[in-house]
Amino acid sequence: MSLRKLRIERGEAPRWMRALVPLLVLLLTFVLTSWLSIWAGANPFEAYYYLLVDPLSTGVGIQEVLVKSTPLILCGVAVTYAFSAGYYNIGAEGQLYAGAIMAAWVGPLVGDLPAILALPALLLLGFLGGLLWALAPALMRVKWGVDEVVTTLLLNPVMVFILDALLAGPWRDPKRSLLQSDELALSAQLPRLLSRSRLHIGLLIAIVMAILLWFIMSRTGFGLKMRAAGLKREAARFVGVNVDRTMLIAALVSGGVAGLAGAVEIMGIHFHIIPGFSPGYGYTGIIVAMLAGLNGLAVIFSGLFFGLVATGAQTVSRAVGVPVYMGHVTQATMLLVTLAVLLVVTYRVRRA
């Protein structure tokens, strides 16, 4: 058959094929990353046991998986909001930092407020911090067509440098040897879900935000406009959708949710802010969203899985001597494999 008679076209894959995407991604990722375990002198099956199974064998391990999954779910929700509307926000990391800075700034000052007022106020400030940091690239995209991938990505290190300047300058306590902000007031710290545990109500906040995203995307008119703008902008404009306004709202909400993730991390885990408090949650949120197929409910399970990988990477390093960065390699490989598999199930070859 002549190649000229073949053409590649977009087409909806069968439901059963889309359901197999996560399983296929996991299988291919295991095959592609097994060389790392072999190179380290370990059995790849044993390494993946400690990476994916052992953390779930104890109550403490399960709690730690849930703790690490909380910011990942929120960042996955943030990325999904933007990507669904065709706005490719790569700046969730910087927006997360912005929200954390807002919480660390106001948190020590709310000691006289009851928790019922202090907690919502700080969470809202974190949301606003991320939203404001997302505003400039969103306006540049809508008004002048500036590529948001470049602007949002470049703003990430800017916010990191701002935090470093604050901790080395006005926020520095000369009595401390480590760079960190003041401790949050007790009323600004998120309550624990379990006593003597790091697990806090931020997990419930993340799950509620993911469910809210799913409801908006699948059950509201604005969600339909977002999906239309994300799939085909010109067609959306033709049927009367204000694409620019829809994209702007999605971008700002995305930044706000990423900022909320930063505030939750500070209020629930650290109770102050330090340099590099995020191990790349904003970037991992992109992988979480893509593996979930930009589905709000699936983001919950995708975030839990990557929380498991982050926890298991430390366990496998101690157990079999595989480097800790195996988790990072696994995550990066999974992103590439996810994109490749989604491409295969989204496009098909037909005879012209």
C-alpha cells in the first residue's frame, strides 16, 4: 500500500482503550526505567516493590503517602484548570511559592484571631498570592499573544529568588542559624486528621478542589466553554464563546489553586517557610494532570500515585541502594510515556 494513501487524523479512541491508558503507562515506564535498578546492582522487581508496595504496608507509610499527595493533587488541579482551556500554565511552581509567601507573611500576625477566622483568611490569601503571580503572563497572552509557556516558566525562578531575598533580608532572624521565616500562630496551623501524625485537613481541601473542578468541567456551562476553547479556539469563537475571557479566568483560577497548594503546605507541614520547601510540586503537577487525562476526579488518584512514588523513592534507596533520584527519573519518564500513549489513542492512521 502506498504511503500517499495513508493519512493521520484525530479521532476519539474507544472507551476501553482510554481506560487502559494508566495501566499501559505504568507498564512501559517500568520497562524503560528498569535499567536504573540494574545499573545500581539491584533487582528491578525488588526495587519496584519497595517503590510502589512497601510504603503501603504500614500505617505510617500510608499516612506519609497521603501527606505528599496533598500538594500534588492541588497542583494537578491547578494545571488541569489551565490546560483544559488551552492555556498552558507551566508556572504552578512559582505560583505555589507566591501562595506560601503570603501564608508565611500573615500567619505569624493572626495570633489573636480564632482558628475559624484565621484559617480561611490565610487560605484565601494563599489563593490570591498565586492568582496575582499568574496575572501578568495571563494578560500578556490574552492581550498581545505572548506565549504563556515561556512567561510562566521564566517567572518560576523569579519567585524563588524573591523568597531567598526575603529570608536573607527582612525575614532573617539573627538568633537562628538556618534561614526561615517566623513560626505561624497556632490558630493559623491546619488541624490534624490523626493525632501524632503529619496528616492534616489539607488533604480534604485538595479532594474537594478536585471534585469541584470535575463538577465545573462536566456539569456547568463555563466548563463547556473551557473545553471548547481548549479543543478548538476558532470554532469556539464561531459559536459565540469569548475565548480570551474564558482563558483568562482559567489561568487566574489555575494560579490561585497553585497558590493554595503553597499555603496548605506551609500551614499543614512546615509552619514556617524555608528555601526550597517545595521539591518541584508545581512541575510534578503537570505530570499528575496529564496522567489523569485532565479529569478532575482522576487527578485525585494520579496525585495519590505520585505521592506513593515520592515516598517509595526514599524507601527503595535505603532498602536496595538505588539512588533517591530514581523517583524523579520515574516521574519524568512517566510524563513522556503518558504523552506518547495519549498521542497514540488520540490519533489514528486511515486510508485516504
